[in-house]
Amino acid sequence: MDSKVSAVPELLTKKQVAELLQVSQRQVELLSQRGKIAKPIYLGERSPRWRRDDLFASLGAERCG
């Protein structure tokens, strides 16, 4: 069985989101706080992660609305 691996991991770190959106990590925090992108889930107190699908869905919704 041939399986394809996505180029973007399922859970993204703040750094990965920043690189993807071409903004600073602080800007990622602000966008999330303002509801412009999906809220992160936390794997630990200081380990925010964004679900790839949620992030892309929120970006698509932002463009449409």
C-alpha cells in the first residue's frame, strides 16, 4: 500500500505557522487572539499547536468574510 505523507504536519508549532503565513511569531499570537486564525490547542502549558485543517479553514473563512 502506497501512502502519501503531507508536506505540512497535522499539528503546527507557532514557528511553523509564522513561516507558513510569513509573519512573526508574535503576529501569530495576535492573529489568534483577535480571531483572525484558529485558536491553538495546548499540549502543555507552553506548547501551543495549531491543527493544520483548522488553520486553513480559518484562513479561508477570513478571505470569504
